[in-house]
Amino acid sequence: MPIEPQGGLPGEFLLLFTLVVWMLFFIILLGNPRNMINRWCFISGMIFSIGVLKEYLYFTLCPELIRAFPALFTESLAFSVYSSLTAFFYYFSMPAALMLGMYFGRVDETFPRLFFWTKFGIFLPGILMGFLYSYPRTRYFQLYDHAFFPAVTAYNLAYALCLTWLLLHTLYRERQEPYYRQKKTVAFLVLLPIWYWITSALLVHSLNLRRLFKAWQGNFLILLFLLIYFLCRAFRGGIMGTRFRHEVFEWDKDGQMMSQSASCIRHLCKNELAKIDWCAKNLESSSSPQENGEYAHIILRSTEHLKSCIEKMQYYSQELHLKKERCSVRMLFAACSDGFSRLHPGISLKTFCNRDLFLLCDREAMLEVFGNLMNNAADAMDGSGTLSIKAAPSSGRNQLRISFSDTGKGILPDALPKLFEPYFTTKPSSDGHMGLGLYFCQRVVKKHGGHITVESAPGAGSIFSLDFPWKYVEDGYQGKKSRRQTFYRNRSIEIR
């Protein structure tokens, strides 16, 4: 079939269009390659880029190749390549986008079994569409089969409606979460070009509006705008794991290149070093063997914790790798309370754990989280006040809540939305505070399947709450029991 000339943008602009799409989605992938939202955003973006790339290849590059290499490259081959790329674009771009939406809505965490089968079933209709309208003949169906575009439009419209509902429902459900603004931006980036493509390409062809057949190329301006918007957000707080920072430094001096790493280590170690320093000063003035033994015990425990934390320095910069074990919540409280009470004698520490509760967690990571929250409370109370730590099931919800409530000076409303962002701190940076503590706490809690929230007002103190999914279990029992039976045999709770 001869390649007929087409109107619209010149081939060079279509190639530029493709490069803009690739640039945008490669930046998104590099922001956090291990995040499944970033991965599927990249995959769906690459599949969508085929819609532009095939136009350039078929109408601009292929005629040149046919003239230059008539024996190797024929119009029939160009027709098959174009048809196959078109079919792949039409049949699999929206399923890939819906996979992004499922990770966006945490379907993989909320309904893991359903998600396992759904992630395969999402792509099954695209495979069936390939049997109904074969891949190598898609161009023929576009030109001569009047039922093709209505069928493809209905197919992609169904996916787009499911994706839109999933994104908007997730935004409504998580509207109180600290990362809500980030997710709202991601939903905007995803839905705007998708709905423009459906209305300007598929619906236009279904209704046979020939004057608007090239209206889909307006997506070039939309994606160019989104690229600029994405880069601006990356410089102003970050987006989807990507943050650009302008920093002036002496690039030809090794010491300057190491300054940020040194600051991060200082932030990690400062709490334990304060304990060691305090104990060392007391050892100098103490003459009691019993007191010396207690101080030595605190020093030993701090150095062991310090060694473990340094080995897990990747917590603050890379993917978390947790070693989960069954830990008593009472024992976790006790491990944090001893050194804290000695270091902050003016603060009344109260712990409430009225059952034998257990967490399936990484002990060192959880202790680091508790320690961060307790030390933040101590800073907010300026050395005097009351810190209450409570662990109990949330009423009416399958969650275990661990809350840290202080009587400190509270947090300003403007600071609350940014509280869990990396490098944001309300404390003086000259004191070694980097704004990584709460960011780390949030990452650890989310890695355990939970979430962290804060309630605070100036002058009214703060309450940090850690919520984990839970179930009743029976010690040493491997068989299946009802929740009621297990509950009355051993009233323990364990993280799923």
C-alpha cells in the first residue's frame, strides 16, 4: 500500500515531540527507579511515545529509506511496522497507565491477592484486541473498517474512566496525608495528556471529524508545558523523587565534596554521642561502683546502637532493607526510656502499654524512629514537661497505634505540610539539624505498612501517631484459629 502524504506538523517536529516525551519520562524514572509509580509512569510514557514515533517513522523516515534502499525496505514492510506499532500503542498504553494507577492507589498493599491476578488480567483485553484486529493490519483497519475506531475508543475510554476514578478516589482518601500535594500533582501530570489524546484522537476519528484528525498533535504543547512544570517543581521542593538543588561549592577541593556526607553522619550520631558524653562526665565525678556500672552499661548500649546505625546509613539515602523480628512493644519502650530519662531528668516520661503487644519489625530501625520522636519532643519542651507514649489498638479499626504526646511549644500551621520532607527543619541548622529525622521516620513506618500523622498547634504541644495494621496471634501456635479464639488465649498483637 503506498504511503500517502499527511498534513499536520512536519516530521522533524514529530521527532522533537518524541524526544520531549522521552526526556520527561526518563527524568521521572531517574527520580526513584525503585518506586513502582515511577516505573509504571515511565513504561506508560514510553508506550504513549510510540503514538508519535510511528508517525515520524512511517510518513517521514520510511519514504527516505524506500528511496535509498528499495531492495531492503519496501512499502509493504513499512505498512507492517506502522500497523504493529499502532496496535501496540492502542492496545497497551492505557493498561500500563492503569497499572500506575493501581500502585498510586496502593491496591498492591490493600488487596495483595486481588492485585496479583489483576495485574495480569489488565493486559488480557489488549491481547484479545490483537486477535480481533490483527497487529500487522492495523493501518488497513484505520482506513477501511468503520467499526475499528469506535471499538478502540470504547476500549481505551473504559480504561481511562477506571484510571480517573482510581486516582481521584485515592486523592480523596488521602487528602489529609502530608504527601497529598505531591500525589495531586502526579494525578494532574497523568490525566491531562491522556484525556486530551482520547478526545482529540480517538473520539475525533470515531466521529470522522476529518478537519480535526491532527488535533492530537496539540499534545506536543501540553507535554512541553508538563516538562517545564515538572522541572520547576523539581527545583522548588521536588516531585516524584526528583529534586534539583542549586549549590555553590569548591568543586576542585575534596573536603567540600564530602561536607554533606559528614553532616548526615553527624545528624545520625549526635543523639548517641550526647549519651556517651554525659556518662563520661559522670564517671569522672562518681565514686560509686554501682553508678559506674550503670554509666558503663549505657555507654556500651549506645556504642552498639551507633555501630548498627552507621552500618545502616543507607536508611537516609537509599532503599530501606529491614530485618523483621517479633519485638515486644514494652521492651522497645524500655530500651528507649532508660537513656532518655537519664539524659533529660526534667522531663516526666510516661508509657502506657496495657497488653502484651508485639510488633513484627526491624528492631534497630524502630528504635531509631522512637528515639527521633522522643528527642524531637525533648527539644520542643526545652528540657521540662511531660512526654506520654501509648500503644493500643485503634477503636473500630484494624490498626495498632503508637502515639508520642508532648507538652512542648507545638508546631506552626505553615510548617505542618512540610514536616516530613527531607532537609526541612524548624530547628537551627547550626546545631547540626538537617531535617532528615522525620523523613526517615516516615520511610521506616511506611516500609512496615503503616503511616505517621501529626496533630499540633502553637503552645498546645504535639502528638505524633504511628499506625500499623495488626491482627491477633497466638504464641507458638501455627494452626488456623478464629480471631476470637486466638484473642482469648493470648491477648497479643502482631504486625502483619
